[in-house]
Amino acid sequence: MNFTSVQDVQDVAALVREAIDLKKDPLAFRNLGRDKTLGLVFMNPSLRTRLSTQKAASNLGMNVMAVNADRDNWAIEFQDGAVMNGTTVEHIRDAAPVLGSYCDIMGIRCFPGLVSRDTDYSEHIMKQFIKWTGRPCLSLESATLHPLQSLADCITIAEKRPVHRPKVVLAWAPHVKALPQAVANSFAEWMCRMDVDFAITHPPGYELDSKYTGDATIEYNQEKALEGADFVYVKNWSSYYEYGRILSQDPSRMLTEKLLAGAPDARVMHCLPVRRNVEISDEIADGPRSLIQAQAENRVYAAQAVLKRILLEK
Ligand code: SN0
């Protein structure tokens, strides 16, 4: 089993329950992963994903090896047939089987280049790791998706959900850099599988691929979208259709208390890292609405539930 998208999960609610059970007793399966090795490859920086996945694996008794492939390793070539007389030093066809021979399960982080939509959305880097390591692979955020984050978000929503069917709003926020669509795509596709009322608000031009957003309501008017929200998920992403471009830096879309006037009970979520006072105000980040730390904590149990399933399958 690979874990690269919600498509790899049959019953989202059951996986969320399994993660919540693990949270109550994290060491209940402390021997399940004994003598198994998890290899983590980071082509990009990480704080939470790296440490929460290591912690999850150690709760299951696994050994973990992690590399910052962007800095520590030989530069990897991903192009088939490349004449390697430039800056790349070894081919994925040579490097990945080595990793596969050392590890039982692999985790891969590979951000998009944000230059070519076709290249990024083909997930050629993740696919080559899957193909050439020959091991079950979990996505630690790929070019287009971040499923472990989304699972942690589903756990957080399940824990904090009100008695009624909650209204969840994914709210685009400004940023200084062009960011991937991965967190937003992924959150959308997981929300479409949860028992929630899901809406997305962003400036025109920031539409995500409808493959991920499904039947979600798209509401450009942010104030209207936020009205009556139970959960507001703040995230920046660059344009999908004008691929990788920043079309707006509208500061009025930074989430503040004022914007939540029509949503008195709203809890605020962000996957971190967050640019304070650009994406959300300090008053929100430090205030009682914030679920940001709860989400980060739940990353451990998201990773643990997924690793447990992969280990039980082998
Ligand atoms: C990444 C993203 O996909 O948006 C990782 C989120 C988990 N975020 C960033 O790269 C933020 C970089 C920055 O400069 O703020």
C-alpha cells in the first residue's frame, strides 16, 4: 500500500478513529514495527513532517533513517535518458533501489517546481521513488498533495466538531512567495470525503483543479464565505491556471478577528509554517480560536495510523 492521496483510503472516518485511538494509547503497538526500517527522504525543508513521522515510527518500534536529499546527497537526476554531464550526479534509477534495499517503508517529500503544471501534476518524482524503491511509499508532501497533513486536519476537526454538521471554509490568504497548491488540494479532497459542509474562498484566478474541490462551494466574497463558519482553514497557494503565479497579495484577506465578526464560534486552522501578520494576525494565532498546535500534535497520530496500516499489510 502506498499513501499518496485520499484515494488510498477506503474509509476516512475509520482511519480518523484509528488515529484517535492511537492518541489515547500511543505505545499500544510498540512492537509492531520491530526490526523494520523507515527511510525518509526530504528534497525540501521540514519541521513537523519529519519529526512527527519519526515519532510515529518510534512509537511503533521502527528504526528511522532520514536524509535531507537537497543538501546532504548527490544531486539526483529524474529525467529518463539524460546525458548526465551537468549538475546532477546520480540517477533516481540508481539511487532509489539502494534506499529500497536498506528500508522497508519509504517516505518522500518532493515539492513542485511551480514552472510547468504538467510536470508537477504528473507527480513524476513521487512516481519514480515508488517505482524504483519497490517499497510502500508515503507522501510527506508531494508536488500536488499533502495527505498526512490532511489526515491530521480531519482528526482535529473530528475532535473539535460541534453537534451539528460543521461548516468548513478553506480561506486563501496572502503570502510573499509563490507556494504550492498541495496543502489546499489535499485539504479539499479530504473534506469532500468528510461529513461537513465545505466552501472555499479566494480571489478570482486562484481556482484549484476541480478534480480536488469536487462539489465544494466557491465563494469569492470572503466575508460571505466566512459567515457561520465552524472551522476556517487558512492557506496561501499560487495560481493553478496561471500556473505558479502570484495574482494577488490583497492584505484584506489576512485572517483577523474583524473578518470573523459573522463567525463567532469559528476555530482557525493552519498547517504551519505560517507567516504571522501576513496570512493571519497575531491575535488569531495566539487567541482561543486557534487549533494550530492541536493540528501539529495530531500529525504524529496521522502518521502512526498510516504506518500501522502499512505494517499490518506486509
Ligand atoms: C509549504 C507549502 O506547501 O505551502 C509547506 C507547508 C506544509 N510551505 C512553504 O513552503 C512556506 C514557505 C515560506 O516561505 O513561508
